[in-house]
Amino acid sequence: MLKRVLFLTDALCKDCFLIANKFVGNAYSIYYALPEKINNKNHTMFVWEDAGFTCGFLTAYLECGNAYVENLYVDKNCQRRGIGAALIKAYEDVARKNGASSLILQSRNTVQALRFYKKMGFEKIAENMFVGKKL
Ligand SMILES: CC(C)(COP(=O)(O)OP(=O)(O)OC[C@H]1O[C@@H](n2cnc3c(N)ncnc32)[C@H](O)[C@@H]1OP(=O)(O)O)[C@@H](O)C(=O)NCCC(=O)NCCS
């Protein structure tokens, strides 16, 4: 089930850290930054929960008319079930409603991430794996 996070509990913060840490090795920066982001009106966080288990999360923000995805992680055990797609689409709606003209992010340079973003309609817009989508 998709949920917009308005209040970040320590337990949820730890769940998100554990999910991200499996991919990036040292996700402490994500762990320490999340509480501050949730209190910033330009930032948005969505999680996908399944029977009380956190499967994945997205954080993103609006700046100067564009929207930027900072974190998107789906637990390895929950992948290929449409959760990543649901998280991105939910944020696209938020960004569009807030007048953003495009959604931009720096993708990881993995086949998995690049195929995912291509499928979601993103195009490479610069080196260093920046991809974007007109909203
Ligand atoms: C990239 C990621 C967020 C995708 O999440 P997900 O929930 O597995 O993705 P979805 O199930 O919504 O997949 C949507 C589409 O993306 C593509 N896709 C997703 N994972 C893929 C993979 N491993 N190989 C090829 N295509 C893939 C497929 O076209 C898929 O549609 P399909 O299943 O109908 O074929 C997830 O794999 C992840 O967290 N990866 C590690 C962290 C990361 O790379 N984050 C994003 C970059 S910063």
C-alpha cells in the first residue's frame, strides 16, 4: 500500500536506511537527512508498506520550477512488483500539481536502474546518468 509520509517515526527511518544500505553500502547520510527533509515543505516522501513491512521509499523535492528525485529504493525481496513505478508515479502527480515542468534525477549506473527509468519514460539529459521527464 502506498503512503505519503507526513510524520517520520524512528522505526520507519531505520527501515529506509536498511533498504538503501543494501544498495549503496553506506546509507547513513540518508538516515540522518530524512528527519530534516520531512519538515521541509518542498520535500515529499512516499513509502510502500505491505502488511507492516516497509518495501520501498522515495524522497523528492521541488526547486525553481523543477522536481528532483533524491532517493528511490525498493527492497530486493519486493522488486518487479510495480512498487518502484507506483512510487515514481505518485511523486509525478505531486510535482505536476505543484507546477513543476520536469522531473530530474541522477540515476545509478546499473542496468536495473537505467531500464527502470527508460520504462518510466525518462530520457538521458546529461552525462553522469542524469535523466529527466517532462511532466
Ligand atoms: C530501480 C528500482 C527502484 C525498481 O523498482 P521495482 O519496484 O523493482 O520496479 P517495478 O517493478 O516498478 O518495474 C517497472 C519496470 O521497470 C523495469 N525494470 C525494473 N527492474 C528491472 C530489472 N531488474 N531489469 C530490467 N528491467 C527492470 C521493467 O520494465 C519493469 O516493468 P515490468 O516488470 O513490467 O517488466 C529497484 O530495482 C531498486 O530499488 N534498485 C536499487 C536502487 C536503485 O537503483 N534505485 C534507483 C536509482 S537511484
